[in-house]
Amino acid sequence: MAERLVETKGIGKNFGISPALVDVSLTLAPGECLGLVGHNGAGKSTLMNILTGIFPPSSGAFSLNGRLQDAGYNVRAANSRGVWAVFQELSLCLNLTVAENLRVFHPEFRGWGWRKRAGDAITAILDEIFPGHGIRPNQRVETLNLGRRQVVEIAKAFAAGDGLGLLILDEPTSALDYHTARQLIDHLNRIKGGSIGIIYISHILDEVLACTDRIVVMKDGRISGEVASRDATRDRLIELMGSKSASAGEARGGDRQSRDLSGRPLLISPRRPEEKGGLRLTLREGEVVGLAGLAGHGQTDLLIELFDWRRNPDYRIEGPLTFIPGDRQRDGNFPLWSIIKNLTILVYPRVRRYRIIDLSLERSVSGRWRDSIGIRAASLGDNILSLSGGNQQKVLFARCLESAAKAILMDDPTRGVDVGTKEIIYRLIREERDRGRSFVWYTTEMDELKHCDRVYVFRNGSMVAEIPGTEATEEAVLRSSF
Amino acid sequence: MVRPLDSRKEGLARYTETLVPAISLLVVLLPIVYKQPNLISPDRYYATLTMTLAFGIPIVLASLGQMLAMSIGEIDFAMENLVSLVTCVMGAVMFKDPLLGTAFLIGILAVYMLIGAFIHLKKLPSIIITIGMSFIWTGLAITIQPTPGGSMPAAVNAAMRLRPPWIPYPIVLAVLLALIGHFLMFKTNFGILARGVGDNVKSIQQAGHSAIRVRIMVFGLVGLFGILSGVALGGLTTSADPLLAKNYTLLSVAAVVLGGGTFAGGKVSAVGAVFGALAMHLVVHLLVVLKISTDWQAGVKGFIILLALYIGGFFKRAGKIRYI
Amino acid sequence: MSGIGSLLARKWLWSYLGAAAVFGIIAAVSQNSFFTLSASISFATFYILVGIGQMLVITTGPGNIDLSIPNTIAFSGSLAFALMNENNANIPYGLLGGLAAAAAIGAFNYGLIRFILMPPMIATLASSLIVRSLSIIYFRGMQIKPPAGLAWFVNYRLAGVVPIIFLFVLVLAAMMQLILARAQYGRYIHAIGQNIKAAWLCGVDVKRYKLITYTLSGVFAGVTGILLAAFTGGATMSMGDEYMLNSIAVVVMGGSSIAGGDSNVIGIIGSSVLLYLIVNLLNILGMEAGLRYIFTGVVIIGIIFLSGEKMRR
């Protein structure tokens, strides 16, 4: 058996201009359980996607069992070489039964009686790891709740049996209750020291401490520290995850000042007093409220609920609001339209005469924004997709800021945007705030919280903490979200 | 924007899925039995049932084809045109020149497989391609058999008129087809992959399976079931007609949905589709039994199809839809 | 060079070039080619009308196609004629009644899509069965001639050549072009067709605009029904049948995207004339109805195939 199950050498990965991984080198021995922690965008999932063959690295290389991986490495190849992964986003087909899902991924279950064999195999694994699971192999996955689906996903990876070499668990317990999560961790502790190498990613640090031998901390696409699990503590890990930038934030804390907005009118307020299901958001005129916490913990859902303001059962909202998406292709752009048409869709009443849109007015509105925020385009009549991502995002900002809406919802609006554009966006938000416009700003970047007056931290779909902007350091947010 | 069902509704859905088509069939059957007591008379049941159900078989076949298309989230909009065309091929070509007729049918199969490849490569919904195809099929049908007529090959006529002991032939066929369909969708690797593609193409591809192959095979089988439906219909009517399978597209879609299928998400049931198809056939038959004027029949049919779609989809309604 | 290149990149131009070419062939094989052209333009008028209605629906995004057009044409034409009852004084009632019925059918179609959650093509096809039945029940065998005023209007030709309804439809088309390019309604349905979620996030009331669109498609079919019935001397049950295919064909041939979000009124005018000239040519060449079906089906699929557009499903 090879000494090293996995060895990565200087792996880097770029998405467009922004580097997601920089020079990552780590090793894993058979039988070892490695914890991997870090905040959003630290690069953990990117690294795992590379190891499981979902996409190739931009630079560097890695080997499995001493064998260097080639260009043809994909998910199928990874599986056949013993690499199996459990991601937060499930790979199961909901309309298939548990046994059928097993067959889709494990071609060895074929021929007569496969259904029984696959069913027996998965039941045996489930019985071993999750006694009392209550899952029948001929049950369709859609009839299982989210936690049980996750359990099946985990068992599916273990079904590779002797073919399992490297097991990657990316947030495997996010949908599991305490008891089931405990069962998984106990099982990992049981198989540790065998032939399987395990990489365990979680934001629940106590779990990572409980089942790993060694913990690697990532930050901004790099490895920022490595500790042996028995010497590590929560505080030490949180410090490694955020220390550098937290101090940087402190240094630049000059623009942090507490503003008294209590006399301003409320734009968003809860209809009922707070319930035990978490905090409720309020938003005053001229206020910037940040939504923080780990990605996908309910921030975008809240923004969508708020945006659908006429039908919102929980909040009293003074609409209309506008929405700046982070995923431009999916939620923002009209791909067949020019920059001008993309920019003016919210403000037709302002650019038309006698109900007919005046093209020169439309052009002058767009031209004004081009000059004030520097949309770099050969011509404003060009297709929106001819712009770089940052400039497309500027158009989306211009679209919303040109409207008269009092409150603007932002769904991680600086995602994948270059530094220069970010500075322009921050400046815009400050200016508009001072003019009395309000923002609800979901961001995955800790640095951006310093622009907020108040910050709500999300965990598992609800808001668990409210932090004044002046105290919204990375460390404070991390403490609430982990 | 669709949210998952809450768990209470989910449990309800599981029961209704199997019960809805069966109950619908029963609800339709009862008034027919009341009007035609021969259906349950020990002496006459055989002939009456055979007569009543025979024309349900081509609908069952078309519905199984439609079920295959819907298992991967597509719809074959040219079903009625295909079935009609096949009766014309049988009546006008196969009868005189079996070799040419067979080549014709193989050509249709090949076109269907091309459609599968086409929708995969162009990422086009099949509904748009198949509406184009529907005119090509009808055009071909009119060209080879402009008016109703022609004669079916004797073997086809004979095949549709077998008389098994005790159990009427259409029932034997329906049960057989339900079993074949169920086996295909739920016991074979192909069926699992097809339904998987209907729900989560990405996973299926990442597991190393070829989605284009699945789509080609599915559409090949859609064509095959369409052809079988045409052969069966031709054998029953013993004549060819470019408009013979009128409304089959809607009836087959309604049958699949009534039988527990959905327009997206790869959820289908072969047994349900067979029940659904028989229910749809009997509803149409009921209109005749109740002596509903032919003037009303198209409208009532349309209404019933909408009702079937509504009932079939009722227990699967999702939570909050913000835009559609 | 680049001038010609950008001109050729305009998709609508092809339908005009095609129409010119087909007319050239007709002129070569037939004696009274200008009479053919004039007749073609009269009939093309109806293609333009249904084509615009269909185009509005198609513009709202993938899968949106109105298949109830043929039966809406028959029903509204028949209803209007029944109300007019060959009397000039009743023309306004007839127009109003026919168009109101057509609008109601369109709104009903969207209701089915919205509340029963079915694909638009299934919904519109099923509802058209009901409409057909209503036509048969109320209007079968009805032999009402158009009121003299209406008959005069639809058959009048300026200078004996240019049909006045063609000019009427051109004006209507120009208005639609203006609405689609420069009015909020037009911009919104393009936005919905390109990216329905982004449109919703821009505050577009998607349901309302789709309702308007399906209703408008019904109204355009209704106008067609009334004019067509007047033109052919009376409403019949099957007078709309050919428009199911042809309404889609002229939209696709005119350069609109079958995937939605990109409409083209100018192209529809060209492609309508082209399509009718082709029909005429095939007639002259002695081709039968079946071949015309095949031809049109092949053209639709061929254009989708060649256009190279990939759809966001």
C-alpha cells in the first residue's frame, strides 16, 4: 500500500480573473481522517471538486496512491479509482428508489437479482452506520426527509466497499440531527486506521475536532494553518480561519462609525413580535443592513421573501423594492438585449413620452450612468454580454439605483467582481445611503460588513444574532455562525 | 419557483398516485356497466368486453409511448399524427409491398431517434420539434393515403382478433402491456437511467452514463410504441385514415398524468398509464353510450382531458409559485 | 462590405429575399403572375394577423405556443356573423361580440396554464376542443353572408390592385412594432421571454403580462376570423384549420426566436407573403396538400436547426 493516499502539489484554480485556490499542497495517508475548515470562499469545496474530478485544476497536480492524475480525470474515473464524495448538494435522483440510486452509481449491481443485492448492500451499510435509520431500499428518495436523503447519500459512498479509497465528506451533517450526526462521527472513528482515507469538511467545529486526526485550515484559497486535532481548540481554529483579515478590518476601521438612525421611518418591520424561530429583521430609511453567516443558510430566501413584499406574511414592507442579484446570468441579465435596454427596464415611466419610450432619453439616462460609474463599453447599444462581469454588475446597479425604490435588496452583489468595481459599488452604496436609500445586503465577504450599520447572522435558515456594524468583525460573525 | 411538498401532503400523494387511476377507471366503468349490463353477464361478457375495450389498446400503446417521453421530461406532440401515419403506411404500403412498408416504419424509428439526439444537442424542448414533426407525419399520411380506405395486411387483422379462453383479448393485452411497461421502466437499467435523466441529468452524467444515448433510446421507444399503436388501430379498423388517431396526443398525455405521471421530474407509472389510458378510452366510450350528441363530444372530451390533468396533478401541487 | 454583411445579418431580410425569389419563379412559370401576387397578398394578410398574435405568445418564452388559434378563428368569426345577421347596422355589435369572445378564449387559456399548471401547448389544444364543440353546437350549418359593408371593405382594392385590408393590417403591424419595441408592454414580454426570473426580480408582474399576451393572441385570431369569414363569403367550422401550422411557420420564418425573447414584426410580413407565394407555387406545380404540410414542417425544423440557438430550458 502506498504511503500517501493523496498528495496535491501546488494546486491552483482560477475562475475568470479571481483565484479560488492558490498553491495548495497537502497529503493524506490511508486510514487518516483529515479535517478541513475555513469560511465561505476559502476554497475547500473547490479543492474537493478537483479531487473528485468535477473540474481540473488550473495549475499544479495531484496524485492518488502515488499515481499522477491525467487530463482525462473525471468523476467516473475518480469513482473507479476509489474516490467517493458526499456533497451538501445531493446527487441522488429523487424519483428513483434508494436501491435504484445505488445502481446508477455502482455499475456492479447488475444482472438478475440486482435489486435484492443492492438493497441488501445498502441496508447492511445503513444498519452498521445508522442503526435505527428506518429507510427501506425500495422507497423513493423523494419520500425521505432531507436528513434521511443525506444519510442515503453517505451510505451510497460507503457502498463502494473495498473499492473505497478516499472518502470526501463535505458538510455531511448539515441536514442531520444531533443523534444521526453522532452516529456518523462514531463510525468514522471506528474505521479510522483502516485502509480508507477521509477528508471531513464541516462548519461545526466540535464535530471536526471529534473525528479527525489532523485539521487543515484554509483561508482565501490558501492553507493558512494546520494543527493536530488533539491539540486544537475551537478558538484556535477560528483564529486561524479569520485572524489576518480581522486585524486588517480593524486597521481600516476608520470608516466605521455608529450612526443613530432610530428616529428614521421604518421601511421593513415584523408584523408580529419575535418568535422563537429566530430574530426578525427591521430596516430604517437610510440604513444599510448586512446579512452574514455561512453561504446558503437562508439569506437569499429571506431576500426573495422580502422582494415579494405584497404577499409577505411576516413583514410589513413599504414597497416597491428592487433586487440586485449576484448571479448575473441566472437572475439579472436579459441576454438578447443591449446595455441600454438592460439598464432602463425599471424606469420606463421616466424615459417615455405619451406611453412610448423615448430612445434619446433612454440613451441619455444610460450615458449618465456610464460616465458616473465608468461602464466600460465600446457602445451602449452593444449586447450586455459583450461586457466583462464587473461591468455587467455595474449595469445591474445602475438599473436599480436609477429607480425610485426606497429599499434595495442585494444578493451577494460583488460575487466574482474585480476590486476596482467593488470600490465603485461601495462608494455608490455610501452615497445612496446618505441620500436616504436603504439596503439589505447579503454578502459572503467579511470585509463588506464594515459598510453596514447592523448585521444579522444566519444559521440553519434563521437569524441567530444581531450585531451592530461597529462590532461586526469577522471574529464576531464567525462565533455566531459556527 | 417551486417548493417541495410538506410531508403530510407527500404521504397523501403516495396513496393517491396508485388509487387515482384505478378509481377513475371504476368511476367511468360503473355508468357503462349500468347502461350495458351485458358487460357483467356470464354469457355475454366476453364479446361485450372485447368490443368495448378493443379500441382502448391503441390508446394504451400511445400512452406508454407518451409515458416514455414524459419520463425524461419531454412530450411527443406528434403522437396522433404518427399513429395515423402508421395506419396509412400499413393500409397503403405494407399491404402491397411489405418490404417497402417495413423500410418506411424503420425510417420513422430512425427519425425518432434523431429527435432524441436533436433535443439533447440543441437543448430544445421536444414539444417544439415534435410540433414540426406532426405536420410532416400528417403530410406523409395524406400523401400516401389521401382519403380513408386501403386494406390492412391479413396478419395484422388477425393479430387484433385473437380469442383467448375466458379472458377477453383486450384485457390480456392491457395486462401484458402494463407488465412490459413496468418491467421496462422499473426493472431494466435503461428504465432507471431514463427516469434518472428526467430528474437529475447532471448526476446521471457524473455517474458515467451517456445522457444522449438515453435520450436517443427513449425517443426510439416512443416511436416504437407509436408504431405499435398505429398497427393496432389499423388492425382494428381494417382501414387507413390520415386523421384516424384524432386526439391521441391529448388523450395519451392525460392518461399518463392521470396515472401518476408528471410533466417534469421523471415521475411516471406504467401501470398507472395503462389504467389512465383505459379510463380515457372508456370516458370517450361513455359519451357514446350516454348518447351524447356528436356536437358536444369534442367539447366534453376537451373538458374531460382538462379534468384528468387537474385530478392527476392535484395531489402534486407544489407550495408557492411566484411566477409562471 | 460590412454594410451588406450587417444587412444580411438581419434575419427578417431573408423572408423578403425568399419572397422575391419565389415570385421570380412564379413569374417564369405562370402567365398572370401579378394577379397571383395580388391574391397572395390578400391571403397573406390573414397570416400576418395570426402570426403577430402567435408571435406575442412565443415571445414570452420557451414552450409558449397558442394552438387554439384555429378554433378561435372559427368561433369568433361565426359569432360575429351571427350577431351581424347580414345587416350593416349590426356590424359594430358583431365586431364587439366576436372580439370579446376571442379575448375570453385567450384569457381562459392562460387561466388553464396558470391554475392547472400544464404546458401551454397542452392547455391551448385542450381548450380548443371545447371551443370547437361550442362552434359546432351554436353555429353549424349557419349560412350567414357577410353584411354588405363588411364584404365591400374586405374585397376593396386600392387602384384595383392593393387590397385595403392589407393596408389596414400593415398599419396594425406598424402599431404592434412600436408597442413591442418602445412600450412597456413590449419590453416586458421580451424580458419575460429571455429570463423569466430576472424579469420577476425586476418587478415585472409576469402573470399579468402573460395574461395580456394570451388574451391579445385570442384577439388577433378573432380579428382574423371576422375578416376571413367576410373575405370568403361566410364563416365555416374549418376555416381556421390551416392557421395552426402557418401561424407558427410565419413566426419562425420571419426571424423571431422560437425560444422567445426576440420578436420580429417586419419579418412576419415578409414571411407571410413568402409562405403564401410558396403555397401558390406548389399549387401551380400541381403539388398536393400533403406535400405542402411536409414542406412547411421541414422548413420549421430546418430553420430551428440552422438558427443555432440553444435554449435555456
